Amino acid sequence: MIKVIRVAKIEPFIEKEDDGMIICRCEEITKGEIRRAVYEGMRTINEVKRYLRAGMGLCQGQTCQRLVQNIMAQELKTKPSELGMIQGRAPARPVEIDIFSNNITDVKEG
Amino acid sequence: MVEKRTADVIIIGGGIMGCATAYRLAKQGVDVLVLEKKEIGNGGSCRNAGGVRQSARDPKELPLAMYAVANIWPQLSDELGVDVEYHQGGNLRLGLTEKDQQVLTTYVKKSTDVGLDVKMISGDEARELCPYMSKAVVGASWCPTDGHANPLTTTLGFYRKALELGVTFVTGVTVLKLQKVRGMVRKVVTDDGIYEAENVLLCAGYESRRIANTVGIDAPIEKQFNEVLVTEAQPKMFDIMIGVAGGEFYGHQSEHGSFVLGGNSGLQAFTSHNDNFVTNSLTTPCISRGIIKYFPMLKDVKIVRTWSGFYDQCIDVLPLIDNVKEVPGLTVGFGFSGHGFGIAPAVSIALSELILKGKSTTIDISQLTYDRFKTKS
């Protein structure tokens, strides 16, 4: 973790023309919402994820992670690599509770 | 601009306790600086199932829970300007056996003794409230004023509001030790140099013990590993917070539609997590088996992610919320033992009063002293 000093922004939030663009498709989070979250104090990609749900949907951020990083980096005038990565989570693909439970009994060997 | 290194109050720990107390202090005009090792809410604050629960709490911390539910949670979204997704759908704690029923009855008795509206109901009555559960449920405790909320937006909502009121947060800084000057707490020594304040609040979860030790204060708390699974979104089924007497799992359906269900394997003290937030291959299957016992109709719902966190587990499963006599100026708020989220908005009131007035006047925390631990003989 790099050191970050966080204080409230003094200048007002300025909307942009392409703010309506959907960035996280699973959770339908727009560029404007991500920009505003950064303005309101979110400084890492995990904080944006927790605040907005961007990257929390079915694909778990596999589609939008880079896009979110780039938008944040532009807003904060920093490198995308300084914003961290979305924490990878098991399972890699959605799996039914029943399968996870090892309760399936009709699988035969051979 | 000169970097801020001093404040009236330094808060160690940018979790929900630290963020909420920073907010309360800043609202009263206090100059606050928060130091956080990682990200905002990286510990238990963003790693819990969001229970806002009074039932099955120890009467010693029940005043905090009852105050929060009666006075803070219902208005919190408006107060913070962030949707904390608070739902007061009640809490069912389910039992499958006679023994479970006894466990629940004992809790109900303890809670009603201190004025909580909670009662035992039959399995059929429970199924009337929540028709999705198995016939195997023979009884339950029911507390209609319990509920749940979103720990992520609540924690970050307090953070955002504190920031807005002028609080400075420094993240990515590790506190190494506290130092006294003329008998009073004064210096917070970090890997980024020294920060100074006349009051220090230590609310760093499971890191608190290590830091308290540097000024000769110890507390019987340890890290305890726990995991949570999250499912894909489902149509709205119920608003009730679910717990089970057998401890297989707990959780709720979130506003988003996903189920957020936590638990452990029972072997978590011995499985290797290497102090990282990894999940263990034993746990999700174990929680899944528990879910199917009580809610068989959820068996085809898909799990989209699993995550883990650590409790700051205290020996008596209760927090330490107090001013430290031996170290004037030091206030502590840790040891929440896995159920701090729901009471956090009330804890922050107690902590801000401890700092500003020297004692908690709004809520009774007299049973949660830091020096209550005695040897067994």
C-alpha cells in the first residue's frame, strides 16, 4: 500500500458528456458514477467496488476492471497500477450451492 | 501545503468504528486525523454479513444495539447521504432440535429480562414469516425489530461524510507504537514518522492488541478466521436476517438480490490462511451443507464469490470501549468479536463522548471496560 493523504475536494464536481456510458455491464455502473465516487473520496479500486458494486456482478470485474482503473487514474492523475487490483475470488465461475455442498450422490466411477 | 501531522484527536484504524467516530467528532468541530494501514474498511467492517441485530446479544452490549436500532439506523441513509440499505425485516434464529430450542430459549430469556421484544415461536409460525424454509425447522426465536444493512456502503458512507466535514485520512501508513509524553499519550509512531495528538482512539480491530501493548496495555483478543459466500441475484424472497442455533451459517438476502451468507468450517483455527484474506476449500462446502439443511430450495442458486476476514475475538466475546486509566488521553474501541457492525453507529457516540466528556452519558457501556479480565482463581 502506498501512502495517500485524503482530504475533501474543494472544487465542485463537473459532469462530462460521456458520463452516461456503462462501464460495469453486470451491475450497470456508469462512468459518471465512478467519477463521482472518486470525487467523493474513493481512492482504490476495491473502495469503488464496495461503494458502487462495479466489479461485483457475475463476471467479477473480469470485463470492467481495467476500464475502472483507467477512469480512476485519469480523475486522480495517477498511474492505474497505484489503484490496486480487484481482489480475486473463488469460484472462477458461478457454481451451484448443491454442487459446492458435495451432496451429489449419483455420480458413478468408471 | 504543509503536511498535517497533528490534530486534536488521532484515530488509529479506518474501519467503521474509526470512520463513524471521526464523523461524530468532526460534526462537533473537533480536528481529527485518521491513520489506516490499508484501505478504508479493509478489516471486519467490509467483511461481515451486515447484521443489525439485538437478539442473541449479551445483555452487557445490548444497550448499544437497542440504541442504534431505535435512534440511528432508521435515519442513517438520510444522515449520510448514502443508501446504507437498512431493512428492519426482523431476525429469525432457527432450531432443528430440542437442544437448539434450549439454546434459543436461554437467549430469549436473557434478552427479554433487559426489555428486548423477542420471543420463541413454533416451526410453523416461522414458516409463516418465511415460507422458504425446510420442515425440519422445529422452532425459532423471533425479534421483529432486528434487521440488516450494507456494511460496505455504511462504512464508506461514514468515511465520505467525515471527509466532507474536514477530517483528514492518511492511508497506507502502519502504526508501530504509541509514546507517552509526561505521562500522557502523545505520539503515534508510524513507518511514515511521528503524528501527534492529545487524544488517541485505538480502534484497529485485531491490530489493536499489538499497538496497545506498546504502552503496557493488554487485552485477551485474538484473530479468528471466518468466511462468507455471495450468490447470484435472486428475486426478492425475504427481508429477514437469518441465524441458526447450530451456527452453520447466518446472513440475509441483500437489496441487490444476492444472498450473503457467512460461516466457518469449525476447523478454521487450524487451516492455513497465512494471515491473508484467502478462502479455504473446506468452508464453502460446509456453509453450503448448512444452507441446504434449512433452505433446501436454495440448492440450485449459484455462488458467485467467496471471501474471508478476521474477527477481533475477545475472550468473553464482548468489545472493550473505554478510556485507559494508565494512559491518559488513550481511548479504546476494539474486540468486537464478529458482531460490531450493527452497533457501530451507537459505539461511535459512546467513543466520541469518552473522548470529549471523559465518559459515555448517552449509552450504558459500564460492562465493557478494558480492565474487566480476571484470572480464573
